[in-house]
Amino acid sequence: MDKEKLQKLKDIDREIKNLDAAARKLKNMAEEMDLPIVFYNVNRILGTLNVLKENISEPLNIIYSD
Amino acid sequence: MNVWNPVLETMPPEDLRRYQLIKFKEQCIYAFKNSPYYMRKFTEAGLKLKDLENIKTMDDVLKIPISSKKEFAAAQEGKEPFPYGELLAVPIERISEYHQTSGTTGTPLRWGDTWADWEWYADIWATILYSRGLRAKDRLYIAFPYHIYIAFWGGHYGAEKIGAEVIPGGSTGTEERIREIVELRCTALMCTPSYALHMVNIAKQMDIDLRKTAVSKLFCTGEPGASIISTKQRIEEAWGAKVFDHVGATEAPLWSFQCEEQRGLHLNEAHYLVEILNPETLTPVAEGETGTVVVTNFARKGMPTIRYDLKDLIKISSEKCPCGRTWRMSEGGVAGRRDEMSKVRGVLFSPKNVEKAVMSIPELNGEFKIIITREKDYDSVMVKAEAFKDYENIRAELAERLSKELRNTTTLRCDVEILPSGTLPRHEAKAKRLEDLR
């Protein structure tokens, strides 16, 4: 994979991780104050984010980690 | 090139092999720690956690025991937590999707997916639909009542992910479905191949020419028909549309699919380790040999599937697909299923070869049934096929022609009976073509 494309993918990977961290924080906050609408909607978002982590972040980290 | 995820679909083959081995190892470790079935299975095979952590080569993969559907069924039958039993690898409250196998080959398996598993599943559907050119502007009609069967639900959510409009055909009749496809100007259709042909026959009676509809793509699954050239041609001609095949099971959805180039069927290698093994020795076959498919899924956490024997028979193609995907391809899709292949008078017999013969005769409408019987140690094969209404007066001639074709495709002499149109039962799901009464 050419360097420029790889760098762009790594930028995308960083944003996926930021989104995941934000969603997890939101889920914990919702759990603490017992706010089902936030908890369950964010839970679904995390499922969707998992697809990006598994299919973009993981292969990038495994194959192009250098 | 219609690529959904370039990171995985165009990964160089040597990187892909390395990636697969790492994912295989991770899934084995996960299953050992979380699935009572795999913990028992691996322990009985003398494997410890450190053995799994040391998986690095394909030789290491071969040390992991193979599982069968029978073993999966036994791990569920009467076992807690109901209804998934020892196969469940997450707390049951994390399961949000229930499906089950059709039970065509025995006790149905009950399958639970977490929301993350389900999102993964929709995504691999999106991958294959995107590869065939389905886009947000498309309107997809699904001619299937969904029910507890996983495939068409996945198709629904995968198409939605791309942004396409999805119209569920529900449990309405065939005439109503055809009317909806015409009226709503649907551009794509998803159904079993036998049902696509059944719709052709009904449309003729309704005086509707399906080639004049907006449908340009048909996504077929559930049966091998879309990879049988004569069946595929017949559907494509009648609909004036491209027909795409893909293969999967509830336990291993979409492990193989046909891309826009319509060559062989790609193995979905980013999500599965697909091994082609000799059915007797369960060791890898030599290049160009047909073998049984054993798959390991990398993603699902609710119920992992490791070295699972699908009993499908395929042969790897040496051809490189011009689509640009680096995933290997099989030649002509699934050649047959080990549990459908039976020996008749000492010869291996597959219903797929009967379908090839039936579909090669244009005066037959594509509906058929095979009945195998045994009398005084002699096996007999009876093939009953339906003629189109206009050709019912030449049934004797058609029987003779079909008999000849069957001789070519099966190498056996089969008894043949040509029936009037509408005699045999119709199926929306997997068509039950074979009745072995021996």
C-alpha cells in the first residue's frame, strides 16, 4: 500500500478510536445516572464501531504497524 | 472496482495469510476461554492455552480439532443456557438476534448473535452487495418471508447499510410479489434460484414480461442453482438481469460469493479461514483437487465457529479475478454437498447434476424431484420433471431427451417422468429435490 494512502487510513483509524473512546465514556455516564435512552442507543453505536475497529483498525495494526 | 473495504479486500496475499493466522489464533484463545464447548473440545484433544497461543503456521492450524454439525447439535440438546447450550460464549443477555438452521440435514441449530456480531454480519452482506454494484439509488425486493432463517435478514440489513431501499416481500403470494416488483420499479431482487424461476412461470401466466421490469440484478442464495450454468442462463434470460450466487450457512454466513466479474466464487478470506480438505483424511488437498470446506470465522463472539466442517465440496481455481480482490476463488461454486452426495449403483450421485440436465431442456419449466429406491439390492433413480404448459403434448419426447441428458450429467441410467406444469410442490426456501427411500 502506498505511503500516502496508508497515512490517510491511519488518520481514519485514530478517529475511529476517538469515537470509540467517546462512546464508551457516554455509555458509562448513562449507566451511572440510569439513562436507558442514552445507554441503549450508545450500545448499538458501539456495535457499529466494532465493525470499523475489526475491519479497519485491527488489520492496519496487525499488518502495517511499523 | 466495487470495493467496500480496500484494507481487507485488496490486502497482498502474503499479508492476508499472516493476518488470517493471527485472527485464527485470537479466535481459538477467545473460544477456549469463553465457550464451554470449545474448552471441552480443545482439552479433550490435549490442547492447553499455551498451545493455542503458539499457533503460527498452517501446520499448527491442523492440530486444532474439527467440529461437525452433529457435535454442535449435541452441545445444545438439553444443555443450558437454553436454547444455545454449551456453544454460547457470552452472557445470554448480550444475545440480541435469534435464528436457526433450516433442519434440512438434521436437528436445527439454534443460533444467537450479539449486536456487534449482527453488525458484522450486515457488513459482510454490504461487502458482497456493493461488489455487485448495489448502491443507495437501488430499490431491492426480497421475495422471501424471512422468518427464523438468517440469510435474508442479513441481506435486508446489508442493503440498508449501503443506503438502498429495501422492500420485504413478506408472505404474500407470487402474483402479488410480481405486481409489486413491477409497480414499485424495483431494480434488484433477492430470492432462491428455484423461486426466481417459479416467478418466471407465474409471470408468463400473468402475461408479464419480466425482461421489461427495472430489475437488473438478482442475488440468489439457499440453493446451488445460481452457479449451475444452465439454471443461471435461464434465470438471466427470463429476467434480462445478471444473476449472482453466494454461499453460506447460519453457522458460517457468506463464506463465499461471486463479485461483479461473475467468474468463480471468491472465498471471503478476511473473515474466514477457509480450508479445503480431503473428505477421508481431513488433510489439505493438493492444488486443483476438490475437497470439503472447513471454515473458521474470525469475528463472531456470541457463538464462535472454529474449524467447522460445512460438508460443501469445492475446488480452488488457479485463475486470478480481474476485480482486483486478492481473495482466492472456487471454480463454479459449490460442486456438491457431502451429505447430499449418495452412491447409486457404486457411482457418486449429486442432485446438482440432475438440475444441470433439467435446466438444459428449455421446454421443461425447471421444477423437478428425484426419488431413489432400492429393490433386491438394485438402486433405481426416478427423476420427475415438469414441462411448460405449451409442451405438455410432447411429454414422451421430452422424457427421452431428459433421459439422455441425465446419462451425460450423472453417468447413470435414470427413469424419467414428465409431469404437467404445476404438479410438484413449490418452495420459497430451500427446495427439497431429493427423496432417498433406500
